[in-house]
Amino acid sequence: MSGQLCRGRFAGGHPSRPPGPPPTAAAGAPSRGARGAAAGQRNGHAGPGFPQRGIAAGMRGRTMSGPRTPEPALDGQGDSPTGSRDEEAAGGMQCSQRMLSFSDALLSIIATVMILPVTHTEISPEQEFDRSVQKLLATRIAVYLMTFLIVTVAWAAHTRLFQVVGKIDDTLALLNLACMMTITFLPFTFSLMVTFPEVPLGIFLFCMCVIAIGAVQALIVVYAFHFPHLLSPQIAHSAHRTLYRRHILGVILPGPALCSAAAGFSLFCYPVSYLLMAAVIFLPYVSKAAGWGRARLGGPREPPAHSLEVFTFDLHEPLSKERVEAFSDGVYAIVATLLILDICEDNVPDAKDVKEKFQGSLVAALGASGPHFLAYFGSFATVGLLWFSHHSLFLHIRKATRPMGLLNTLSLAFVGGLPLAYQQTSAFARQPRDELESVRVSCAIIFLASIFQFAIWTTALLQEGETLQPSARFGGREHAFMFAKLALYPCASLLAFTCTCVLSRFSTAIFHAMQIAVPFTFLLLRLLVRLALAGLRGLRGLALPAQARPARGAVDGARSPLLPAPC
Amino acid sequence: MSGQLCRGRFAGGHPSRPPGPPPTAAAGAPSRGARGAAAGQRNGHAGPGFPQRGIAAGMRGRTMSGPRTPEPALDGQGDSPTGSRDEEAAGGMQCSQRMLSFSDALLSIIATVMILPVTHTEISPEQEFDRSVQKLLATRIAVYLMTFLIVTVAWAAHTRLFQVVGKIDDTLALLNLACMMTITFLPFTFSLMVTFPEVPLGIFLFCMCVIAIGAVQALIVVYAFHFPHLLSPQIAHSAHRTLYRRHILGVILPGPALCSAAAGFSLFCYPVSYLLMAAVIFLPYVSKAAGWGRARLGGPREPPAHSLEVFTFDLHEPLSKERVEAFSDGVYAIVATLLILDICEDNVPDAKDVKEKFQGSLVAALGASGPHFLAYFGSFATVGLLWFSHHSLFLHIRKATRPMGLLNTLSLAFVGGLPLAYQQTSAFARQPRDELESVRVSCAIIFLASIFQFAIWTTALLQEGETLQPSARFGGREHAFMFAKLALYPCASLLAFTCTCVLSRFSTAIFHAMQIAVPFTFLLLRLLVRLALAGLRGLRGLALPAQARPARGAVDGARSPLLPAPC
């Protein structure tokens, strides 16, 4: 709906933007998106700063739309947006913003929801946490992780697709819903495949799903290119539109093609089809790495020549930071609520039990499941804090490169595993023998989830000029604190892990207490880092008052002169 | 993080904006939000159009940020946003945008998740759908609906709170997470309360939760007013800041106060506490209606005098359309995925069963649960389409008034009931006696969900000048189609309902087939309405070519001259 967000979305999609159509052409175009694009392009080249400024501004579609804003002033149509939006609405055209948020939410939930079969693995308190249970768990965890990767691949393809398709109408919205429905079916086919590895039907259905998704996406592309006003303005006004179409189809269709081959093989020689499907799932990551490598070799990017446009369009394009954030938020939100779901389902004592077991004392009944509540608070604190550090991290990132996206996916995959950690620590809360083992599992999951976040940060630091806000770079004001923040959870989980090995009296209760204590450590950390920086600053002769006293620094406009150059 | 979205969020919060601080003051302020606000204010008064234009532009923070965009050009700091954002980041200040989306996602999921105990009500296929089961279902449905209302109230308070608090820092982010955690605990305490109505403990815990939420929110307010740069610029620069604080505290604290009274009564006379809690839950809706009534009596709103500011600030302020959309998206997304969750959990056949019951034929095993898949596709189509019509509806709404928000809540409450409809129709798929009854339940749920959407539309039409885009008003180009679109589901569900009464051979299969057919009806509808309009237009002598052929109309700039005045 939002001109601004259309713009942000679009700009986010096309950092490697060619010298676009002149403003007049854009003003001639009917869509806000087009004007936004023109503005973005104008700014991308007219704006101050180093060459990548345009790219950066592009990546910060939502974040940094400021620089592109002079546009309506320039073509002096203060109220034309209303007009064009009514017009779009009337023509059935809509900015894809809200539909994409909805898709992100759906996909993130689907990717995460497959952890439930893992957590619902029946382990009676009597039964020991023996090898067989571990094997069963391992299988289901594998299913979960694979599903997560598959859905993420589908999500990435969806992102790429709607970087080309800038606006939607009713038909596209319905096609997108069909695409979503097919994607929601992937986890089922996959778990079918794992439950019956030697029966070709599972493979066959899975491949059919992938093919159906590809078909719908291809349909979307063809439809959008048939009504070019639906395309993102850069393409709508490009002379190479057919090249674009061929290119994006070339991006979309290989997967389904491989899968149709796999479906064929599944009928007489299914091992081959497993190989083919593995290719489908991992190809994107390989190509990501390849594209990144190419980008690195290419050195700092200039706005590519118009002839190169079509090739640079996809390969060198970083992820849309906005959608990465939306997808991550979805995962964190659903994980946090899967926890309370378990509580509400399992821990409301049954009236009969209370009468019989606890002589009608509800307090006693609740006290019996006290460890669950402790586990819940601990896990929620962990999920919330991991989201919080993710949030702070992406606050300092102004551009998400492909490897960062991959690391983010892996981090999210383990965040999605946190309900398992919760289940482990709460299910075994009262069995000293297994207690430590389950705590170790939790620690491992938390450690992996947080260490990948840390890896995102370090990867960003490798190209900090390109990927980070100035304040977060080496020596930047936020650098030290960001570092400490992201190192907190890996350290804490390692500490807990070692505790389980060293202290025999370490218990889940202590573990959850630790989890609950971490947020306060965060605040303490911030305080300490600020004091340290203030001390340094005192020595350096009050270089950066803003950090030491944000409140006053913010109220009077005194900080403006102290601003660093944007790059 | 987004300056633009900060602006949108903030503007969304304060349509009744007083003639704010001059641009210079805003430029002096460190926050993008401040600049955005100033720009919004400038535009709200400098912008063309009728008096409510400024309000409308404000409400369309995300939608209509176009008109406010000239601002950075005016103070000519093309790249200052980067600087100020780095600065904010360095000062630990962040735009609250992403945190609010995350909160919306969490709250919407929590509100919806309580439908699961309802759907998981064990009804063995042998057992008849008798009165006892119905009674049990009714109780759980009541729990679900009440929880939904409670969480929605908490969400509304949260929205109001963060219309005052414009930016966040780490402390506020952590406080917000604490608030979220307490809210996630509400459903548990409530179901406890329902399971043991005569045991005061449930009431006591519930009240404690509400009090804790209120305490955290009060803490947020106090903290934010202690560091005024965190407040939304309008308030940060207001001379009446203390009045604002007293006012917002007065908005937040009554609920917890009542609840503490209820907690007290729960110890010796719990019926009273039920009354008090009912007051807590329904007061906001009553006050909404009151506020609306006052607004209606007040007639068309002028930007209030500075002295009135504090009173108009909360009462006359419509909901933030952006957050209403985010919350709704969350509900629709989680509902759509609860469906696939059931499929993945229940319909992956067990290897042993396949061997024994189906002689190792997986196809036969899947065929056995075929009705489930049909039900799934039908339900997903319904959820998707309801989201789609909601999306189209809010595309034409440019300002959500309180009654519209209330109707939206009710609609969402029944959307959240759709998994129950799915459960009903799939669980009883093979029992002719109960089949029709379950279909009727589904029809009722779908009818209520869609009729409330329709009610939103009609309510909007009552004040169409204020609430609707021009193109969707009486006689507008989209009006006819929007009407048809929203009438589709009520009609379809009524039709199905009557079928169940008339046709004895009507089955869930037919019902789901109908559900799956609806999307195509949508497309057909669009086609028909377009043809009809084209015919009318042909008679009126091509008044609006844009509607008839959007594609060509869009490509050449020919439509611009045909634009209607924005208002």
C-alpha cells in the first residue's frame, strides 16, 4: 500500500541499479513505485557520499528512505500520490508490501513448525533417555532441519521473484496464495519421505510440490511481464525486458526441472532422485557462495553498464534486509509462542487429578509442574534476548550480503530448535541422571544459535565499509558493545555446558535461573561498556559525549556537529 | 529502524496533531522521527486538500508518506539521516518499528493459539457429537474468545503506549520483552480460572498478571518521560509533557488498579472479582464507543488548540492502521499454519499401520486420510481468501476508527476459530449423522468472520469522507467491486448452510469443494464487475478507461489527466 515502502522494497531489491530512466519518464509512469524508483535512482547518483552510497541507500529501503524523499518536491506533485494510489487501487494495482509481510510470516511459521513433532516425541519419565530415543530424536531433528532449509530456499526464491514484480493486483495476490498453500504442503511430503524412505511415493509427492511451486511462480512471472506496470519500475522501463524475463525464469525453473527428473527416477531408481533433490536444496546456497565469490573478485561495485544489467541483476544483488528481518521476526515470534502453547496444553491441571492426587489443593498441583514454569520463563528469556541481539545486530547492518543471509538462516534454524531445548529441560526436570544431558543439549542449541549470530557480525566486519553503519565499525562507538552483546550467549552457554561436566550438583533449575539472569547481564554489560567508554573519553578529552549521556546529548541539538561523515 | 516508518508509525499515532514545533526545532532534534514529525506537521497544514487531509495523511503513515517527503529537501540535509541514525544507534536509540512488528506478531499468535485446546478436544469417531461434547466445546470456545478479547485489550494498550513512546533504547526493548512475557502468561491463568472457577487462585494469578503488565508499562512510561528524546517528538517538544505523562498513566493504570481490587476480593468473595475483571476487559471497548461518540458529537475535527491537546490526544485518536494490519496479518498467518500443523502431526501414517492395515500400500494409507487433505485445502483457501478480502478492504481504508477496530477484532476472533471448523469437518468426515452439523458449525464461523469484515466496510461507508479512499466511496470505481468482494463469503456460507438444511446428500466433501471453488469466483467476480463497469462506461462515453484496461492505461501516462481530486 505504501508508496514509501513500495519504494523501500523495490530499492531494497535493486541495489545494483543502472542509470535509470530520467525523472520525466518516471513521472510519466502511473505508479508511486515508479516515482519512488526514479527518486531512488536520482538520489543514488545525485546523493553525496562514496559510490556505494546509492547501493547502501537502496539496501536501507525501509531504513534509509530519507535521502530519496526530495522527489515529490522536485516534480512538485505534493498530492499526486493520493491520486496515483486511488488509480492503482482502481486498476486493482497494489503495492506488494503487505502481501509480502504476510508471506514472510507464513513461511517463517511453516519453517519453524516442524520442530513440534520433535518436541512431541513421547518420552515417558520412567523411560530412560537411551540410544533408541536419541536415534528417534535425531531423525526428527534431521527432518526439521531439512524442512527449514527447504522452506528457506522457497522463501529466497519468493524474495527474488518479488524483487522483479514490484506491484500486485488481485490475480497475483491469489496466485501468491496458491504458491503459499503449495509451500505449506512441503513439510508434510518431506516427513512422508523420511518416514518411508524406500517408498517412492514420498519423493514423488515432494517433487510434485516443488514443481507446482515452480509452475505458479513461473505463471506469476509471465503474468507480470504481460502487464508490465506490475513490474518493478527499473524493469518496466528497461529495454531488456525480455532478457529480464528469460533471466528470472532461468532463476526459477531449474529447481522444478531437476525435481521432475527426480520424480521420474523415483519410479524406478529412487537413490538418484535423492541426489537430484539434494542438488535442488543446496544449489541455491552454492550459487550464493559463487555469486558472492564473483562479487568479491569483481571488487567494489560500480553501477553496472546497461548491457551487464541483466547478469548483475540477480547474482550481485544482496538480500532485501527488510524481508530478512521480517522472516526472522516470524521465526522468533512463533518459537516464543510454541512455548506458551505447551504450557497451556500440558500444565493446566485436570480437576480430577487435583482432587485425587493433591487432595484438592490447586497450589500443590501447580507446584508439581513448577519446573515447567521455570523452564518456560528461562526459554522465553532466551528467545527474547536472542531476538534482541538479532535486532541490535541488524540495526547496525545496512546491507545483508549472501553469506550473511546464509548464516542468518542457520542461526534461525537453531533458534527454531529452542522449543526442543525447553522440552528437554522440562521433561527431564526430575531425573537427575538425564538432567545434565538434557541441559547439555539445550546449551548446544543455544550456543549454535548465538554463535551463528556472532558469525554474521564477523562476516559483516570483513566488508564493514559495505555492510555496517559507521558507528559499528572497528573503533566505532557501538563496536565494542555490539561485540560484547553478541559474545554473551556463546560464552554463557559454554559456561553452562562446562558446569554440567564439572559440577555434579548442577541442575536444570540452576540452568533456567542462569537463563533468566542473562537479561540483567545485558543491562549491566551496557552500563559497564558505557562507563569504560566514558572513562576512555575522559582520557581522550570528551571526544564523544553522545554515548556517555544520550539523554542530554539528544535533547539539545549539540550532537549534530559531532556527527561522523556517513561513510 | 526506518526513519520513514518511524515517521509513519508516529504520524499514525497522532492524527489530531497540534501545530507542532517549527521545522528548525525539529531539525535540531536528533531523531529522524522528530524530522518526520515536523515534516508530517508541516504537510498536515501546508498540504492541499480539505481540513482532514492532514489527519488522513497522518493515518496513512505507511500508506501516504509521499506528501511528507519533501522535508529533507527543505532542510537540505540529504545525508543527515545516516548521521542521525548512526547517532541514535550509538546512543542506543532505535526506531521502535521492528520491535512493534515483533510485538504484534507475538500478541496475534498468543491471541489465536488458545483455539488449539478447542480443536484438540478428544472426540473419538465412535463417540457421538452429543450434548456433553458440545458443552465441553462451548466452554473451551468461551475461554478462547475471552482470551482473544483480553489479549486484544493488552495489544490496544500496547499500541497506545508506543504512540507516546516514539523511539526505544535497550532498556525499553528489554522492558517490552518483559511485558510480552507477562502477556503470554495470560492465557494460562485464564484457562486455570475457567477450569477451577470456584478456586480463587486462578483469579488471583490472572490479576497478578494484569498488575504486572500494568507495572511494566508504567515503568516504560516513567523511563521514557525521564529520557524525553525517547518520546514521540510531538510530546518531547510539548510544554505539557507532565500532563501527557499523567494522562497516559491514567490510561494505563485503571485496569491494574481494578485487578488489584479483584485480587483482594478473590481471597474472600470471588464473585465480586469476576465482576471487576469483566469491567477490566470490557471497559476499553466501552470507552472506545464513548470516545467515538464524543468524536461524532464533536463534528469534523480541527487540529485541537494546544490546551485541548492533552484531552484530545488519546480519546479522539484513531487506531494506527499500520499496527491493525500487522496484528491481523499475524492472526491470519498463524491460523493458516495451525492447519498444516495438524496435517503434519496426524496424517503422516505410521509405518506399522501401513504394514498391518493397508498391506504396505502407502497410497491406500494416504487415501484413508484423503478427506483431511481436502478439508485442509478448503480451509486454507478460506483463510487465504478472508485475508485477501481484509487486505483489499484496508487498501481502500485510509483511517481506522475505533468501532472499525472493534469490528476487526471480532472478525479476527472468528477467523481464529477456523481451525475448529477444519477440525469439525475433518474429524466427522466419515459420520453422515454428524457431518451436516459440523458443516453448519463451519458455515457459522465463516459467516461471522466475513460478516464482521462486511460490517467494517459499512461502518467505514458511514464516514466515508474520513475513512475511505475516494475510489472506494459511493459511486467510486472500486465501490461496486469491494461490495461484491465482501458480500461473497457471507453469501457463500449462508448458501452452504441452507444446503445442509435442504439437501440431505450434502457432504463435507461438497463443502470443501465449494471452499476451494471460491477463489475462482473471486476472479470471475472481478471480471464481471469490470465488464459491467466497462459497459456502463461505454454508455457514459469512456469516462474511466483506467478501470477497463489497466495494463495499457498504466503503460502510457494517459491516465494522469483522468485522476480524481484526492478528496
